[in-house]
Amino acid sequence: MSKVVNVHDLKTNYSKYLEQVVGGKEIILGKHGKPVAKLVPIAKKRITRKPGALEGKIRVAEDFDETPPEWIEAMEQSIEDDIAG
């Protein structure tokens, strides 16, 4: 179990303990040496992904995987220019 930190010590060294919590450590707070509360890092909320959630909302063009002829021409010209130096 972690060391119990009394309220006075917490108030005096708040920044130090907050940095420890940010670093993932849990801080046990106590009153008269007895644990009464715990400071813990906030867990990041996990987003549950639902397969098919975008069904019907995205359209893929028929020619999405075809290279435009002007790109091919530009690449061929670039290669010819490199060879000609």
C-alpha cells in the first residue's frame, strides 16, 4: 500500500503530488493517519468502435484506383528529363 499523505502535507506540496498523479501514481490521502481518499489519474475514455457505422455514408468512385493519364505522362517526362540530364 502507498504511503498515506495527510491533508496539511498535501496542501503544502500540492504541485509535487499532482505531478506524481500525472505520472501515473495513486496518492492516498489521510486524516489522522487513516486513509480516507485517493487521488488517481483520470483514465482516458475509450471510444468503442462499431463496425459498419459509416455504411451508406461513404462513396468510393468507380475509378478510385486508376492513375490519371496526365500523372503517367508527367512521371514519364520526369524520367526522360533525368536520363537526359
